[in-house]
Amino acid sequence: MARRRIIAGNWKMNMTPSQAVELCATLKDLVNNDAEDVVYCVPAIDIVPVAEAIKGTNVKLGAENFYIEDKGAFTGEISAPMLKEAGVEYIIIGHSERRDIFGENDILINAKVKKAFAAGLKPILCCGESLALRKAGTYKEWIARQIKWDLTDVTADQVKELVIAYEPIWAIGTGETATADQAQEVCKMIREVIADMYDAATAEAVRIQYGGSMNAGNAAELLSKEDIDGGLIGGAALKPDFGQIVNA
């Protein structure tokens, strides 16, 4: 079964609304590739203007975060139903910055995955290891544990709609990149974990991205690997280089 490639830009805390609209215009013709899914995961304040800016294009809208309740006294938060109504299709969950800076643990991340599906959003679930875990040689066990925790009580049919992003923390925003073989090794292992948890068909269907400093120079080699179905792009998503990644 051929999995459809998915290239998602994680804009992080960048781009004012006017800058976001300008970037969409800059990228419009560069990312026009109907053979794969292209997603802009944007800050909450940019969701409405970006939804308008990408109308009529192949680009899908994503968000970077949400809270697990639908509404209520949660000052500063945003809910899945709010995102859904605004046109959001994909939602990043469990990014290392949310885990490390904001203290999100696997119990909360699991709740977010289930809430996202309940609201009709497709999660981009992030997992990955620190440099210490990589050097200790225990990174595979760590990532397998993350996947098992984060997908507790998630059904096989839901997992088939899921995107998993492998992001080695030591390669995010550092200029360091896992080699294509290192990235393939872990993405293959993640697929094997899904097969063990569910079945071969589910493992074959789930899309797995690489998310550690993928750029125009290394995208083609990374994306040529059998178990790498796309990329979760940080810094390079904010410039024309993103188009080269989409078409790599």
C-alpha cells in the first residue's frame, strides 16, 4: 500500500497575522503539489487569516496546541471544537517543546490524542529522544514507551488516520540532523511498535514523519527511505525553501 506523503510546517511562535498572510502568498505556487498533503501548523492568532489565505489551494490547516476541555474557565487556552470550526484539520500533539518547556506528560498527551479524534481533528503525534538517551543507547525503548502511553485506548481505525512525527530532540533547531539511516531505523521501529500494539495493516497505514532539522538540502535523501512518509518542518517552513522540501 502506498502511503500519501505529508509535509507539515510547524511555524512555532513565529509570524504575526500580516506576516502569515504574506508567507502564504510567497509559498503558494512553490507548494502546489497535489501528490501529497501539505499542512501549515500555525499559531492560534494566525489560524483565521491563514484559513482565508489558503482557500482554493492544496494546503491544509493545522494548529500547534489545544486544551483537553471543550470550554470553560481555562484562561489563555483554546479548545479542539474552536479549532475545528475555524477550519483546522491537523493538530500537533506532544512536541518536545510542549513536553520540556511546558511540562506536558504522556498522560495529558494521551488525553489530547483522544480529544482530537473526538473533535474530528487529525493528530500529528510527536515522539523522540534527548542526546543523553541517544548516547546511552536506550532511545528505542524510550520512544516505544512514549508511543504505547500516548496511544492508550486509541483504536486501530484512529491510528490509521494518525500521523506520527519522530523528532530527535538533539536535532531540533540545532542544525544537527539524524542521518537518513538513523531516521529510517527509528521510523521503522515505530511502525513495528504499532504492528505489535495493533496489527500489520494498521502499521502499514500510519504515516510517520521525520522532524529534526529537515531542510531543502537533506529532504530528498530522508524522504527516499521506506518508512519515512514526510516531514515536520520547523525553521525551513518559514521561507521559500519549504517549497523545495514539498517537491523533494
